[in-house]
Amino acid sequence: MRRVKAADVLNEVIRITVAAGREILSVYEQSYQIENKADGSPVTTADLRAHELIVRELAALTPNIPVLSEESSNIVASERLRWSAFWLVDPLDGTKEFIKRNGEFTVNIALVEKHRPVIGVVHTPVGGSTYYAATGQGAWRIEGHHAPTAIKSRSYDGGAARMVVSRSHLGAAVIAFRDTLLGESGLPVESVNMGSSLKVCLVAKGEVDVYPRLGLTSEWDTAAADCVLNEAGGAVIDLDGNPLQYNKANLLNPWFMATGDTDYDWPGLAQRAGVKSPD
């Protein structure tokens, strides 16, 4: 499979991501059908229409690179494990936020090579923000029709912290993590509630220090924003400090932390909080 040069496709991937966002917005303010998938999670007409557009456009852009989307995730594992490169897509990340109409949902497209994302684009249809990155090219943000601006995660020295947490998934492990951070710093820990992969993007642009995701996610939820944060100077790591891997036999991620400062011992903090990822 021919290796893709980011410079050759990145602008087109941004265009596709934004086009999928427009497709979602065409449904957003209308009545639409909501169904439940086998795992009980909701799927809407907007998810499916964005999926169809992205798959069609990526096939035209790179016909020799397969696409794995949340809405087509039933590809046999033995087949996809042979892929050296593939597009990993969440056509509408934050369906619950879409249904609540709070605007906190995104379109995520990543190119994965050798188990790591090398291109990542995250687009917010409501508000029109686009975050993007490619390996070795830094992380960037576009606001509407403005020129791209570079983004950078911020350092953390153990003082007052700011963390972002899931609007829909706050559990005992996250509370233990927060309380340990508070206890060790002796200073306030401000929590920001947010939906979808925007949480990782907040870390990437230096607005928060850490996002502890101590619950289940799938690979398509994280890959695009993972690339953005990595290029912004941070990292998405499991509780042992290892970068997340993609195209595993099991497409579920381990519990993880999106961190802005890779020099701080976030895994040690999680250990001291008694947080352990389920087997």
C-alpha cells in the first residue's frame, strides 16, 4: 500500500470534514430519526449522512486506502489487522450532544499508519472550528474563514490545575483522580464540562492541563484528536504512560489521559488515586 504524504491530502481531508459538518447541520435543526445500535448507543440520520459523504469522498481521494468508520465497524478483524494504513472515522462524535442540541459534537477523520495516527482533523459544525495536524507539521486551528493559527499545549508544574471532564460520563474514578490532584497540589482544581473530542482539543490549545477519560471509548473517538494533541506538544496515554495504539484486535481503548505536559507524572498521579483500567 503506497504511503500517503500528508501534504498531498491534508487540505482535501479538511474539506471533506467540513463538508460532513454541513451535512450534519442540514439535519440539526430539523426533525430526525433516532435509533439505537446493538450496544444501546444512539445513531441519527445525521450520523449516517455524514458517514456516507466521508466514505465516498475518501474513496475518491485515496482509492487504495480502506476506511473504518464507526458506522461501518463490522469489518472482520482478521481483514483489517492486515492493513498497514487506513482512514479511521467518527462521522459524528458526540451524538448525545447532538440530540441535546448543545453544539458540542464533532466530525473526526484520522489516517492511521502502523498503529498510530499521522493525520488528524477535528471539525465542530456548530461554530465552525477546525483542528488539524500531521506528523512533523505541528497542530493548527482554523476559526471560520480566518487563517490557520498554530496551537500548543501548556506546561504544568504541579500547581493549580484545570481539567476537562466528559459532560455525559463522570464517574467515581474521575472524581478520585481530581481529588488526588487537589490533595497533592493543595490548590484549586477547576473542572470544565465538555462533550466529544473537543475535550482533547481543549488540552491541545492550552486551555486545560489534563483530560482523564476513565471509561470506555472506541478508537474512532480518539484518533484524530490524538494526532492533534501529539503535534501540539501533549500526548494521549494509557494509565501506564503508553501512547494509545490503533487497529487492535479489540477496537475499544483502554482508560486514558490526554495530557498537555508530557514531563509531568500523570500516570503516577493516576496510580496514587487508585485508578486502574479494567482488564
